[in-house]
Amino acid sequence: MISLAPRLSEKTYKLAQTDNTYVFDVPASANKQQVKAAVESRFKVAVVKINTQLKSGKTKRSVRKRSQPVIGTEKAVKRAYVRLKSGDKIPMFEEGA
């Protein structure tokens, strides 16, 4: 079983209300079949379609007083856009939850 972290923002609330699509952050090694199985077992809903997006981590630079610049990298994130069968809902994405 993979871990699912819901992506809660204004954009994801709008997607949930208009397209019945929910967004989750998933491990980069997870494939669509694993995501589908995890969503269906955890929330007891029927998944129609899944799209995934892999966002690579950006390089960031910060400068401290009297020292060399510090260069770091953001963590890479994989997002899964999960479309559910009409009528199914995930309560945590409801506005005000």
C-alpha cells in the first residue's frame, strides 16, 4: 500500500467540485495501478481515470552574510490526478472540511 497525501488548495477544491477530480501527492516510484488500488481501498470509491505528473525539484540558492552561497535542491514531487465515478466523493476535499 502506498501513501497518499491530499493536495489541498483552491485549485484542487475547484477540480473536485467541477470535474470530480482529486489531487494527491504520491511517491515517485508509484504507478497508476498502485495509486488506483490505494484510493479505492482507502476511500471506498470507484476510480475512472488517473493522470500523473512528475515535477522535478528546483535548485535554490541562498546567501548568508560573509559566507559562501548555499545551494540546495527542492524535493521532486509526483502528483496523481484521480477522476472518480460520478456520484462518488472524498469528504476531505469538501469546502470547509
